[in-house]
Amino acid sequence: MNNFAFIDLFAGIGGIRIALENVGAKCVFSSEWDKNARQSYSHYFLEYPHGDITKIDAEEIPDHDILTAGFPCQTFSIIGDQKGFVDTRGTLFFDIERILKVKRPKAFLLENVKNLLTHDKGRTFYVIKTSLESLGYQIYYKVLNALDFGLPQKRERLIIVGFLNGLYFEFPTPNLQKPSLKDFLENDNAVNEKYYASEKVVKSVWNRLKHEPFFPSIWHENKSGNISVLPYSCALRAGASYNYLLVNGVRRLTERENLRLQGFPDNYPIVVSNTQIRKQAGNSVPIPMIQAVAENIIDTLKNNKLLSNLHIKVEKNGQLAFL
């Protein structure tokens, strides 16, 4: 265990907080503007997060060692309209920047969609990276997949990590043991009939199959209407159609299954509607993946190894190279 303190910005329903607390860090401040997400968060952590971060003075935020933020990603997403910094949600990154400038934590952990790397031909990420570096942080970044960290969900996310004193950091290695979907799904026979798609939808999906199905599986319908039968879930999305993912080709995910696919424990309370749980899970983070990164951040802060002493540099792609 350790005494590292962290803040939880754009907290959602607390996925990043659970990951950090699982490795012994202590949350000293949280912020989330969505009222339904705040409701879920407060029922699990027994504290209500502060509201809109844009209206909170950085000086009022407690001192901390690690800043964490899964800052809004729809504005950079392929699924969204990719407006980037033109969109108000995109400019919320600069609230992270102003807090880092004032509070000067030892490290930070940021999460976003992988498309952030290539958005606007790389210019958006260049602005973010240079802004963070101008504050004196050594930056590392990598796209990680939840499938590699114990969850049956193909969810690729860009993770950006920074250290104030140029410390040596390595991202966690993938878990070679792949998760089994059956350990995350409920028995079809025990699932309420309200989760089952209509006969018309089921017939349409089955008629578009190009290969023999297998079970258990999650069937994914892409934008072109093609159906893929997979041993894992495609990325959960906050605003997707109710039927874009169908368990065994017949039913939608339950609230608990949505949360499980992001790594939330089964004692996480479900206190909002099915629509809100789908949105909250789709906006959240894969907890085991974030936890693996957080563990490496903690180890890095404890070991205090300087890049300059190890004859290693960070290339433009965020990867390490020996000199």
C-alpha cells in the first residue's frame, strides 16, 4: 500500500477511481457534471463528486500526487463528428492543463479514444502533447486494448501518462490468458424477457449471418449492417442503438453485464435506468486495464528512476528507445 493521493476528473461512474484505489492510492477530490453519473458514483463511493470542473478554481482543489482524467472523447471519436477543439467538450482538455499548471502533481493518467492520435491529421494530439510538455512533464502514450487485460471487450483506448521529473516509465504488458465471455454473461434463461429483441429484429439479424454461429457469443452489427459473431463484445458505446450488440443473437446486454464488461464489481449499485447504465458503461473505462497502468505509475514514482540516468529517450511515437 502507499500514500499517493489522486484526483478523479471527468469521473463518470468512478472506473478510474476504482482502479487507483485497487493499487492503494487515495482519492482526495472528484468532479463530474452529469447528474445521473453523479448519482451512481455517490451510491458506490458514499460521497457526491463536485460538479462542472470549468467552474472550479484550481486553487480550491486539494494537493495531490496523481491527476487522473478520462476527459470527454466524443468530439475526437470516429463514431462522433470529430470536431475536436471546435467542440466545447474538446476544450475541456485545457481545464486539465490549468490544474496541472497550478497544482503540479508528480504524475498524471489521461484516457481517450485512439482516434485522438490521428484527429485533424495529428494536429489535435500535437497541441495536447506540446501543452503537457511545456509544463515540464515527460510524456508517454500508447493505445491499449481491454481484451489484453482480462475483459472480453475489444476496446482500444489511448492512454497518456506524464511525470514531472522525467521518470522512466513502461506500459504494462498484455495478459496472455484471454478472458472467457461465459464468465461475464448471465444465463439466457434467467434473463428477463424485456431484454429480448423483437422477433422481427432477431429474424433480420439471423438472415444476415454469413457464417455458422457459435455460443456464447455477442453479435455486432456495424454501420453497413453486417453482422459479426464474436467471442467478445465490441466496444460499448454510450449512444448506440439498443440492438447493435445482441447476446447469442437474441437479446440485449443487461445492466449488470454492461458493467461487468468494463470490469466493475458485482456489488456496484444499479440505481439509474437501463438507458443511463448503457450510457454510463459506454462512457466508462476498462478498470483492469487502467489498474495495470496505475500500478506501473505507482512503481515508477516509488523507484524514482530518471530517464537521463538510464540512457533512454522517448521517441515521437511515445515509445522508449536505448541511446
